[in-house]
Amino acid sequence: MPKKSKEINPFDGGWNNFSNPRDLEENELALATNVDCNVKGQVSARPQIDDTLLTYTIHKGSHEPYHNHEGLYIYNRDFNLAFGSRADTEIYLFGIYDETDGSDTTMTTRLLVADSLTNLDLDSATEIMDYQEGGGRVKLNIFNSDGNLRISQGQLNNATNKYTLFYGATEKLKQDDNAVTIYSGIEQNIIGPPTNGVFYAGEMNESTNTTDASLHLNINSVKSFTSDWFRWDVGVLGYPHTVNEDNLLTQFDSLAELETGQNNTGGASQVNAGFILTANAETGGQTLQHPTHPGVRDIYALTLDSSSGQEEVAFINANPIDFKDKSVFVDIWIPTTVYNVMNTTGGLTICVGSNVHVNEVESTGMWKFLIPSSELKEEQWFTFECVYGSHDEIVGNPNSSAVDGILFDLDLPGSTYWDTDWNMSLAIGNVTVGESSQGTWLGKYKFYYNWIYDENQYGPTKEFTGQPSGGTEYLGDILELKTYLEPSVTDGCWDRVAYGSDTFSKRITGANVFFAELDNLGEIVDNDKKFLANMDFNKGIRKNLYDNFTAFSSTGALAPTAGRTHAKLLYKSPSTIDTFATICGYSEGDKIKHMRFGASEVLNNRSYVGNVGMIEDNLDKEMFYPDRIYKSVQNQPDVYTKYDYLEVSPNDGESVTAIASYGDYLLEFKENTMYLINVTQDVEYLEETYKFRGVWHENAICKTGKGICWVNKYGLFLFDGKEVIDLGKEKMNNIYWNSNTTDPSIAFDPIRNEVFTQINKNGGIGIRYNFDREHFVKINHSDANLFNSMNLVTNKSGDIITFGNTNYTETLNLHTVNFRGDGTNYIYIQTKDHSFDDGSRRKDLKTVYINYSVNGNTVPTIKYRKDMGSWKSFDDVFTDTSGLMRTLILKPNVPSEAKNGRSYQIKIYGNAIATEGTQFIINDINMVYREKSIK
């Protein structure tokens, strides 16, 4: 019979241990270890593991400083390691469990951070967190949103240090000089309400440099946009030049005496009367000042003569006004005793006119305005509006174009003439003129504010202190709003309510102001508070989200470090469109106070966290939900609400171990099951359940260019956006895979477009799957440092790296391990067991031709066998080809051993040059044989 030739090429089917070697496809190999089959028509030695020393001294004897296949995290951000400047930086985090003080007693889980693996000394690396737990090592779960990390204690025990942490940076303007500043660090991941904040119903006193790190609110109510008409300060426009009175106290019966005033300072013989800066009560230390300019402008304290129940006082100034179609607005303050009488009987009339006089016959003409008892307020400033044409009585023929005087007529029955604690009858503040009332603020209101974190995350509100318990009442008013932003003693920090002791946050970048209307019982009418103003600490304040910002400015001699304020914002009517829910994206009462988690993922600008422990409210009772996945509010990765969660299979004996996403799908993994969840709609829904497709940990999952890939005891799987594919089907032996897999780890190699999985956490077997060729190769770890390793990760250079050690002692160091090494590698290739298309016919193997190249003397050995028997040698060996392609002609060393076989198989094994560019490469193999006749 003539000789025949069988070419073994290509090799791109890779390793198949599912089928019998004789039943493999022509391009498959019975064993492919530490080789590269990606190039069609070639098989080459794969570069070995590159091992780089990384210093870390283990403090506690033969102790494991990390869990195998855990503890390593890598991410990229826009700031350098120290957050000192902007720089594209790759950050490595190491979760190390060890004792730190040399006492061999205090064990702690530390998270260390570095930006380079070159000459890295973990003993001096920056520590960003430290968990000390009596129960042992702390497992961490971390997710990255916008370059900032959320670090959670993943095992959800009832330890003391159980809060989730934020590690990252916020760039904003420094308050004292407006310099762009990077504020960074690690703090509790709490989107909490403010702690402080005071409401002022008049002008705020901004002269004090306070540092309570909060926002204060000034709401001043006016009836219209007005200008001053009467002032009680000597020498200013509007100061009266004529006074006439009836039944004032005798010592205050002339303008000159009124200028001096007599301010009660603690004796009943003195009264609050005249033009004074401050009125003082006899008891309690209470004071009264101007409603809008306290401590700056005088008030007029009016005190009735005890001999008569009626008093009139009239003032004229040199500032006549045109009263037609306008209003005069008068700020009034009434003490309790007088209020109690007037609230029943009335008794206060205001007259405006020309040449006003207490004797009506001497007046040119006046309009009289009786103040209804329903509009009176007790011991708080209120504004009464004298509207042109709405008078109660007219005297004479007043000239509306030359109104120059005002008269106050107080008529009290009986013997009650003044309040004995305040020693006065009432006080007058602003007297202004303007268009008739345009405001529609009508009712009782309270005001609130919340912090904005990271420019787009919204915390709960806090009620400004200093407000009446029943709210502030407005009667058709316009509101003037002004805020005062007080800094902290720690630059960049703002005070907030937190879980634990972390009561300041550098992440706060702004605030919103809200209001709520109250009913007659002082209860909020609508719990969804209405929006009033938005603040951005870099830009200023605005009345709605579409306005331009009103810039911050300093007031008077204040430096910005003393606080920031701005020009007043005017509100004619309350907003009814924007509310807390529309601005902040959730109902305030539904917010979860604190969340920690054992699994996480970020998708569509939301975070999804599973296997959670959460605190819903201020009771600080943590509840655990191992089967739930909570999703954050859109664009707010740290804000979760009580009812926004997925629970596709509760109480099933499994817990959520990992979450991944691809396209419009969320993959929820439990220990044994994977749930495919569609997130294309507002309400997510379960699309498919896959049993035996769960994972032990998120480190058994990686993202690839083809989809989500994961590994478990049942194989290697891919979700490509349409279906779950068993990548090892009819290629990998299920029993082999199952028996060799324990807590596997996986990472993606973007350079070769393949995944590498170390299927056993104790080292040994590694497997690569190539997406282009859809094949497997085996990786045997001859480098012992890959045993006892952390999980696999991929850096931005495309290298898969991990850290490991063969054993744990006080003197051994960790090693950086990647797969881009030089030198040699141990390879093992077994071809298909070739029967040459006829398994019944016997053959003689005559010659084997191998086309190969290598640049170096380290070459493997080649052998053959027939009928799956023992391996036999050839008469020649591989040698250095100086990188040139050469054909090696091999004959069986003992020709008789190669005769009368039904099948033949080639193996190539041993150390081989594996350095890229000089590695050992086989281009093709040809087996020459002669068939024997069938008898």
C-alpha cells in the first residue's frame, strides 16, 4: 500500500476533555496546557506568569492575611492618590486581615490603597479604613459610581463598625477665597439631613462670624414693593418735624422729648416710650427691636396716659406722598395685655392725610382705617395695609397727591392703658408706601431645608428652628427671602445628621429651601413640601431650577469666611408646581437612613445593592433582607427608599451573592441560581430563572466584550444579552470541572479577547477561554506564587493580575502575579488520537514532519503513542532555529514499536521558550503512515 500523509492543523479548537481523544474535532487537542491556540494554524508556548515582589510583613505568625480569591480591587479615577490634583490614576485596594501593633492580639481588617505596583511596600501604604471585629475578618463589598467608592461590610453581622463608607473626592470652591479645591477623604456614606439652621422673621444679624456649618433663613413679609415714608431715626428722610398728641404721658408730649425717649432698663418707674432702639421687658430679659433692621433702626414706642383710655398722636414729615391708588403699610407690635383687650373690642385706628391733627377740625383732611381685631397679632410684628379707597371713615377733604401725615388713635376701655411688663401700649416699626398689596401668601407656613450631596443627591429636610410652633401667618403678603451660609471650622465641611459620630460631610455642595402650609391645628396640610429656592455653593441661589443664579456676596465688612449671603429674592405667591418629590426624586418619608450590602452593581445611573442590612428610620433598628435587591433613586446612587426593591424569590434557602448587568438586563446571582431581570421598563420584571447557574462571590463574574461571563462548579457561562450560553458544552468534562472547582475567580483579558479562570481558590488549575476561537486551554501554575492568591482583576493596560504566596509566614512576602512574563514556560500538548479516518484498519507510522521555530535552546520533548498505549520516542529532537521556521523530520526511534496500530497520537511537553517574539511555535504537524490490507 502506498504511504499517506495526515496533516494536524489547525489547532484553534483548543483543549477538549469532554470527548474521547479519538472523537475530537480535527482542530481540537486532547490536552493544551500553557499554550496559545489563538492564531489559526499555529500553537505556541504561552508567556509565563510574571512574578514581582511586593513587600508586606505578616504580623501574626503563620496567618492568612486575606481570603483566597478575595481582597483585591482596582478602579480608575480623575484624581491622584493623595487627591492633591487632577490626574488619570489607576488605584489598587488591598483588603488585609492582620494584627497591627505587634501584640499578636488585636486583629483588624484594613483597606490599603496604592497607585503603582512598582516597588510597592504595603507596610507603608495608605490606610483608608480599619475594621476591628471580635468575630474575625470583615468581608467587604465595593461599588464605584463616578470614580467614588462605596465600601460596605459585606457579611452583615451585628458588629459595631457596620456603616457603609464613602471614599472619594468632591471638587468645589473654597468659601474664603473661591479657589477651586479638591475635598476628599473617607466618611460615612450617609445622605442625611442638616443639623442646625435658624429661621429669622426679620433681618438676620450677620455681624457674627459663627461656624455652625449650617444654613440660616430670613423671611421678611411685605404687603407690596414699598419705599420708606416715616422713619423714627433723627436726621433721615421721613423723620417727623411736627407732632401733636392727646393723652400721651406728659413727659412724652413733644417731638423733642420723643427724640430722647426713655427706655425701660429694669425699673417700673421708667417706661418704653418714644423713638428708641430697643425696648426691654421687666421680666425674662426679653427685648424688642425693629422688625426688619434690628439694632440699626429706631422703633416708636407709644405709651398711653393712665388717666384716659384714649390716646392720639399725629406726625407730619417733609416727605409727602401721592396716595392715590396706593397703600400705606404700617408694622405694628402689641404686648399681651393690650392685645387681650383689643382682640375683643378693637380700638386701633390709623389715619393718613394732609395736615393731620388730633383735633379733626384742624386737619385739612384724613382717611381713617380701623384695624379689625382678626388681623391683630400678639407680641409679634405684623403689617397693616391702609388701602386707598378702602377707608372706614373720611374727615374733611384730604388731598391724595400731597399726603404728609399719619395719626395713631388708640381707644382702650376701662383702666387698661399699657402692658405692665413692657410698660408700653404698642410699638410702630416701618411706615412705608407702595402699590397696593400684590402678595398671595395667605395662611400659616413653616420652612425647611435639605443638603445636596455630590451636586445631585438629595437628603431629607430639617425644619429651621426659631419658627412659631403653629407656623408663621401671612395675610396676603409678599415674602422676601435671604439665606446666610455659615462655614465650619473644618474647611469644606457642613453639619449633617449621621449614623454614628460622623456628623460632618465634605460632599455637601448645595441646599434646597422648602415650605409647607399648616392647618389651624398646626399640622402640615401636604407632607410633600413645596419648593422655594435652590442653592449651589459654587454659583449662588435661584428661585427655580431654570433661573440664572443670584451670586453670593459679602455683606458690609464681612469676609466670605464669616458666611455667605445674597440679594433678597422676592416671592409674590407660593409655588404649587415643584415639590420635594419632584425636585429630589423620592417621597421624603420613604428614605432609608442607612444601607449596607453584600452585593452591588451600577446600571443606568442607579446603584443596585443586594443581601442588605438597612436602617429605615431614627429608631436605628437594623433589618436584614438576604433575598432583596434595593435600587437607588435615579442619578442618586446613595439614596434608597423603603419600597423600591426586587425580591424575585424570597425565603428560598439562598442569599444574593452578586449582581451584574449587561444591556437592559440585571443578573441576580445567588449561591445556586441566577435570575435574569429585565430593566427596560419603569418596573423591573423577572424574565428567566436559571438553576445551577449561581456563584459563590462576585469575583467569579467578569464583564467581557461579549457579555457577562461567570464560573461555578457546573461550568463556564456567558450571557450575551439574548441568552445564557454554556461555553463548555461538549468541550469540558462536567465531572472533571465539578471536582476541581472551589470558590473560583475569573478575569477578562482584553488583549487576547479571552477570560482566565482559576477554578480552585487553593491554586493549581487555571483555564482560559478564547471568544474569537471559542476554545479552551489549560494553565498549570508551575509558578507556585499563584497558590493562595487573591482574586483576579484586570488593570487598564489589559493585564490580569493577582497577589499570592505559597504559604503564610512572618517573613514571606506577597507577590504581584500577571500573565505577561518572559523566560520559559512548561507546555503540554496532546493531539487528537488519529485513526486516519478508518479505525478498523491497521497502519504503520513512518515519519512525522513538524514545522516549527524557536529562538533559544530551551525546547520541549516530542513523543508518540499508538492505540492509547505508552509513549515512545523519536530519533531526533527540537533544537534552536534562531527564530527561523524549520521542518523537523522524525522517525520512530524503534520502528517496530510504531507498526500495526489503529490510531496514533503526538504529545509535546516540557519547558519551552515563552517570551513574546522568541517563543516556541508549531506551525503544522504531518504524520506519514502506510495502511495495511484488511484481512
